[in-house]
Amino acid sequence: MDLSRTLAGLGTALLTAALLAEPAAAAPGDSPSSRDFGNGAERNEVAALDSFSALSRTLGAASVESRWTPKSRGYPRQNQLTVYPENPDDRSIKLGLIPYHGIAPKLNALQDVSDKVSAEVIGKSAGGRDLYLVTVTAPESAKDAAKQDHWRNLIEDNPWAAKRDKSLAKSYKTPVWINANIHGNEWEGTDGALRVIERLATATDAATVSFLKKSRVYVTVTNNPDGRVAGTRANGAGFDINRDHATNAQPESRAVRDVVIGTQPFVMLDEHGYTGTTLIEPATPPHGQNYEYDLYIKHALPNALGMEAAIQKLGYAETTRADIPFRDYAPGDWDDWPPIFTPMYAIYQGAVGHTVEIPLAVNNANYTNLPVEELRRRSAINTDVAAATVEAALSYADTNKASLLAGQIEQFRRGWAGEASPVIPDGFVDGFGPEDRYTTTFPRAYVIPAGTPAATRLVNHLIDNDVRVTKALHGFAVNGRRYDAGTYLVDMHQPKRGLANVLLEAGRDISDLVPQMYDISGWSHGLLWGAPVDISRNALPRVATKPVWEASAEGRVDARKGSALQLTLKDGNDVRAVNELLTQGIKLRRTDAATVVVPAEARPEATALATSLGVRFSAAPKDVKGDVFDQPVIAGAVSADELFALKEMGFAVQTVSTALLNAGASLAETDTLLVSSGLSYAGLNATGKATVDAFLARGGGVVTRGATGANFNAATKLLPAVATAGRGDANGVVNVVNSGPVVGAGSLPHSFVYSPLWFTGTGFTVEQRYGAVPLVAGHWQPNAAGTNGPAQAAGQAAVVSGTTAAGGSAVLFGTEPLFRAHPKGLYAQYARALFWTAG
């Protein structure tokens, strides 16, 4: 992590400094360590390349992902891991670290010499590489392991009984989880963890033998093998996995989600780098308001102090101290607010989670510019630091087992009991004060009506994250509203209520509470995933229910045979169904931006899609007209997450960029050009400009997003819309008013922004406006001059559409409908814009 967060936080605004009125001012407060801007400037600067599919095919990624669950047998559970050919291009090699292809042989060798080591594959990366989990513990019989499983389940399912169980208190093995190398070019966590695994596996001293009889150490050795090999922060699909834990769009985050659920650790470390000085959480305010924070901080702070002492003992000049944000930083400098980060997510699963940032940068420009000897010196120190923090955390967990166990039991007990989180007094731990006090009031239940793809998706996501969901066996009423049988209920008297609430609640506007934020400050599956989610504050619906283990798609065809069918584009699955039908060569018509007519003879294909995707076809009006349309030919200068979301919806996208167009990439067959990242009209050479100009001159359609798109619009004079930028780190869930026929048609009353834009002028259609009070949840402050904040955005155009001078169609987004493949309920509005601009 090499750029200061304050400067990088301006990334988007600086891109538009020459164009957009009053670009965002610097966020106040520079922190002692450095930290990349949470969104990454590359999202607007680097166009995604369509290399992921080829990589996945080459490595043989599984077409159907199987979910990892712990096996019901004893230890060791040894598996001969597949050994892959040596790759001399693995970027780890230059640093003197273990390359990916060396990990399986090392783990196989450790399994051969030690009955304390078990290695297994828990999934595949986006690029098709094996993800490894290593368990280190003393041998257990199948009966012993079954008893451990029983106790683990008892802690969650019946914490009252767990608290009374003396044999559990005495013999339950302390679970600790180490996650390494989630950012691929932050390498040494893997090497440090492997060193600890090897020591535990081969040590014969009494202390280690005793420790392994009382503990289980779980290590996900490299959470991002694609990035480890390539030397990139992101995985093979271009995603930052440590931003994906509320969404689980990527296989790597799903794999570790399953590990934390299946192992239920007391303590977890996520090994990262590089911050100059070693950094060890706990973090600054704002603290997640759904945490049981007293149970967390009472262990997180002393554990961090123990890890600091461990790195000090290494004796390096570079490890004389650690930065502990809770102790050393100002509010907002290094927060633990969103559940997108691995340690923050793990807190909701019952763990005391820590990010650990090892000190000495060896990535990015350093990797290229520093001598190999210096890189290897730094990597050796970083490996020592990683190993020392792991060893210290294991020691803390062993020493404090009774209190950690009691804390996890208490967290789940409070959930089941529906108790309010306690008020934590000042001085509860050294430095705790009013600025640390974040709590919420948990509702009694959430009610999710069934019958839409969005509801099915949301319920399955909750279940996959170990949130308990039931289904009503008959109709009922609550809070004056009637609901049908089959409605889903989330009773908030459950062990992981904090996770349920952080995913479903609207969130909170924290703009006035801290001066800056690192990453997203607002998110809401309840408002942004497209499913209706009602909140019952005080009453649990009185209705018989049954547990739901998996929600089934509930699509159907509501029309007589022989009737033409109609599909309204409200959900990404609706869009996927349209693209599937077009791919099959079925002639479709569009009566407006949101309505597609399917011929009667395609009923079998429509029925199959209704079954698989949960979409609903209704009867089209008799003698309905409409324009025939084809599957659009799309060229996209887009970010990796947008490319991923477009593929989720079934679009084929030719990726382009400034460089590719300058090198002769063609737009001759393109219907719509998407511009949000990596395409600068000013940066085009004569060849590239001629290609773009010719495309626009023949009336090609354009969809833009963000600062890069706004710059492109201004440079090419597509629409007479003047863009204004909010502060570069502004983000969150916003209220919107839908008014236009394309994007506005049937859209949700909420959207998502990151570095928001709004448009002024005339000569275009306003599709969507920011509400009178724009921000629902998140962080959006005005700049230093008091402008460019939500008050100035209120009522302004967030999305606009119009006709270009050459007769083409254009849509400009100031919102983020595809951000990190997260706001699923906004997908369809982007797709409607894409279909409309394609003609």
C-alpha cells in the first residue's frame, strides 16, 4: 500500500480537474502509515482486459463450484495435493519467496513427515488455481473430532448449554484462523504462515505438543494465488477480494467465508502489507455499529500489544514499534466500519479479527526499481514480521482461551436473546472514549416477500453467510400489512444477528462523525439488491414457519399457450434471460426500454429460463407492436467489476482502451461503446481518434459512468450536460427520483454512489435525480469551500439520456449501478441504457 490515502482519495476528482466544476478538496487528516484509497484509482484509469476467461480455461477452473464444509472425520485428514508445473514467471521468485507452484510440494512433504498437518483444497481461484487450507493440530480420532464439531455447534446453537458444559470448557480446542496473501502482491504472509506451520508440524518440545493438543490452527495459505503469481493486488477477474465479503462475487471470498463459518475461530489474522511501520488492528472509529464491540476490543487491543512486542523482539530497526490504529490514529484514519474486509466480516462470525500490515514495500514500483538484494532483504524482514505476529496471536489465543470462549458464547447468546448491546463505559480499555461508541437498535424481524429473482438471490445469500431464514407456512399480517404463504422471515433473535443486520439494514449517514473514510461507508442489500425487504421493528410475525436451507427460483410463464409473452427488465436475471433468448436466435421486440416481447413459438425456451433464472413472463397485449432488436455488439472501456457484472447479465463485451484503440482496435461493428475506465479522448492518437470519430459520426450509442465517462462526453460533445463532481471519497446509498423513460423506468428509489457526479444544462432528458436529501447511508462531506456536497447535489440530475448530434443515443451515469458487482438491484437500469443506446 504505497500512496497516501489523502492524496489517493482525490483520485477521481483529480481526473476531472480540468473539466468538472470545483473538484473535490483533499480530505483532512493524514495518517502516520500510508494506505491506498479504498476504491483504487485504477477503477477509473485502467480498462479491464478480457483475459480472465482464457486464464480460467487454461488452468481448468471448475464449471460448477462446490462449497467447502468441514469433513466429519478425525485428524490428520491428509490429501495428496496436485503439483503444478514450475512457472518461472511467478513474481514471488524474484523476492526469494515461495512461488505458487512450490506450495503444494511443500505441504505434501509436511504431510509426509508429520501427523499434525492436514492440507486440502477448499475451492478454485477466479483463474482456476487451487485454494489451500492447512489445519495443524494433534491427532484426533473420528470420535474426538465429532465431539469437537458438537461443541462448536453447541456454542452457536445453544450458548446457554455451552456455557454450562464443563467438558466443553476443558476440552474444546481453541480455533485460530490465519488468512494470508489476500492481496496478491502483498506476498510474505504466505511465507510467514508456512514457517509457523512447519515449526508446529516438526517441533517436539513439550510446550508445542501441549499447545496442539488444545488448539486447532487453520491457515488459508494464499487467498489470492492469481495475484501472487502475477504480482497484482487483484485476483484473476480483477477484483480486490478484501472488498468482497458483503457480496461474495468471487470464489476466493466464498471459500474463506466457508472456512470462517466452518471453523468458527476465536481469533483471526489477515496478513497484508505494506505500511512502512508494521500496522496491527484494532482500528479507529467508526466501528461497525452491529458489532458486540465490548467483546471484541477487550481482546483485540491486548492481542495487538502482544503482536507489537513480538515484532520488537526481532531486533530490526524497522520493527521497533507498530502502529495500532485504535491507540495511535485519529477517528476515520483506519476504520473498521464496513463488513467488506475479511477481519471485519469475521467479527460477525464470532472471531476477534485483525488486519496485520507488514512493513516494507516490495510491490508496484519498488518491485521494478529496487535491486534484487534490497527486495530480498525487505522480504526476509516482512516474513519474520508475519511469522512473529502469527506466533504471538497463537500464544494469546492459547493463554486466553477461557475468556475468548466465553466471549464467543456471549456474542451468540445476546443474539438469541435479542438483548441490546451494552453501553461500553469510557476507559473500558485504555483509550476507549465517546468517539468509539457506535451501536444500533436491532429490529425484531425482516420480512422478504417471495416470488422474484431478487428475493431468491438475497435469501440464498443470507443462508450462505449463516444467517437463519424461515418461510411462512400460511398467510399472515404484521404491522397492518398482509403477506402470502411462502414469505421469508429473518427472525433477528438469532446468533449472528449482527451479520443479518449489517447486510439488510439501510445503514447510517456518518458524514458528520468522522472527517474521512477509507472505503465504502454505505451499502444495503435491503435497499440495493432489488428484493422488497420490510422491517418489523417490534413484532415477530405470528405464523408457523419452517427453516429454509435453499430458496428455489420461482419463475413462471403466466400466459395461455399460443400467446406472445412479455418480460419486464427489472432484474439482472431478466436481462440474462433476454440475452439467452437472443443468443438462441429468437426474434424479440421491444415496446419500450423496459419491456421485451417474446414470440409465442418461443414458449419452451421461455419456460426453461423461467425455471432456471426465476424470471416471470406475462401475456403480451394482443396485437402488441414493438421494434425488433438484436443482441447488441458492445465495446467496453470499463473497470473489471463492471465487465464482470455485464457478463453476469449475459452480455458479450469487446474490451477496448486508449492503448488498444491507438493500436488499431476497430469499432466498425460496434453498436454501443461503454466508457468508464481507461479511455481518454485526449490521449488518442490519430488512429484512435479516427476510429472513435467514425463510430460517433455514424450514430453509435454511448453509455458513460463516472469521471472518465464525463470527460469523454465533454471532449466529444455527445450531450450538452455539464458534470460536477462530489468529493472524491464521497460514497454511499442515496435517495433518487426516477423520471426518465430509459433508466428511470421501474428503477429502485435508491442508488449507490462512489465519487458521485451530477449534471446540469439543457438539451437532454433527466432519467434520475438525487432526492431532496440525497444520502441515506455513507459518508459525503462538502469540500473545503462548503460546496460539492449532498446539499448541492439535491434535486440535480444523477443520470441523463439524449440524442447526439449524429443521431446516436447516449446515457451518462453519475451513479454506480455495477459497483463491484454489488448493487444487484441496479443492474437492469444499466442494461436498459445499453439496449436503448444500441438501437
